[in-house]
Amino acid sequence: MRKQKPVAESFVRMTELVLPNDTNTLNNLMGGRMMHLMDIAAAISAQRHSNRIVVTASVDNVSFREGIKLGNVVTLEAQVTRAFSSSMEVHINVWSEDIPSGTKFKSNEAFFTFVAVDQSGRPIDVPEAVPNTEEEIRLYDGALRRRQLRLVLAGRMKPQEATELKALFEME
Ligand SMILES: CC(=O)SCCNC(=O)CCNC(=O)[C@H](O)C(C)(C)COP(=O)(O)OP(=O)(O)OC[C@H]1O[C@@H](n2cnc3c(N)ncnc32)[C@H](O)[C@@H]1OP(=O)(O)O
């Protein structure tokens, strides 16, 4: 039987200070630097779940709602939502905090997919991810639908095979 692990065991919190080298000429954190931090936090989460080397297979939509300023503190929280065979979906939230003014806002949210691989880079099965809290169950339940959408967009699944996705659009 496949090993099972609670999704909470994959939780990662990472905190970074926005330094001059991370910013553009408006003194805002650069989008690419943010994606780099998100990729690292999410990869560690997938590694914690699988106890394997993981590679980034895909990144879903990432939007940048508001600039993050030089000197702000960025907190990233990542956790596996669901594991399939060799792939894992990781949910990541990012907050930006201005410590002197005591303000904090959520700046980004995204889903990353990682694949566990062996030493030769071949996909290898990972433990099942078990959700426990209401929020973990909500994210787990939506993961199959999101997986189908990203595989269709990547040309790896025929739209007619995406049954979970199709069900969303089928009206009574
Ligand atoms: C340019 C860069 O910076 S890339 C960033 C770093 N990432 C990398 O280097 C990864 C490069 N890619 C790879 O090594 C391979 O494409 C892999 C390991 C991700 C997939 O290898 P494949 O030979 O295609 O394996 P296969 O078809 O068996 O798929 C393996 C898993 O990957 C998943 N997968 C493959 N492509 C995608 C994708 N675009 N989105 C989501 N999942 C994907 C599959 O659904 C499958 O999941 P499952 O085992 O849970 O069902």
C-alpha cells in the first residue's frame, strides 16, 4: 500500500528582507525575484512531502497586485495540497510587511507543480497527501480540477478527457 502523509508535514514558512539588489528602479521587488523565492519555498515543501529531489513542472497564474517596497519583509508560506503519482501540487501564499508602520498585506498566491525524480531524473511515485483541516480539504478537492486544466493547457491531456473540469461547465 502507498505510504500516506498529512499535508501539514510539508508546511514551509520562509521570511526574506527586500534588499536593493532585489528591486527595480522604482524600489519595488522585481517579479522575477519574487518567483525565485516562491519556487524555492514551494520546492522545499514538495521535498518535505516526498523526501525526494523534485523539479518544477509548472507554475499556474501568478499576479502581482501591489508593489512590494525596498525594506519590506516578505513571508512565504507553502504547503502540498495533493499528491498524484509522481507529481505534487503546492499552494503558496505571500505576504508583504512594512515593520515600521505595522502594515501587512497579502501580495501573491499561486499553485506550483513539482515532480519527484530519481538520481537519473526519472519520475518516481510519492506518498499520498492526506488533508485534515477544512481548508486543506477544500484545496485537496480542487486540485484534480486544477491539474486537468494545467495538463490541457500544456497539451498533455485532451480536453474531452478532463472530466472534472468539464463538470464545472455542465449545467442542469
Ligand atoms: C527552464 C526551467 O527553468 S525549468 C525549471 C526546472 N524544472 C525542470 O528542469 C524540469 C524539466 N522537466 C522534466 O524533467 C520533465 O518534464 C518532468 C520530470 C517534469 C516530467 O517528465 P515526463 O517524462 O514528461 O514524465 P511523465 O509524462 O511521466 O509525467 C510525470 C508527471 O509530471 C506531470 N507533469 C508533466 N508535465 C507537467 C506540466 N506541464 N504541468 C503539471 N504536471 C506535469 C505529469 O502529470 C506526471 O504526473 P503524475 O506522475 O503525478 O501523474
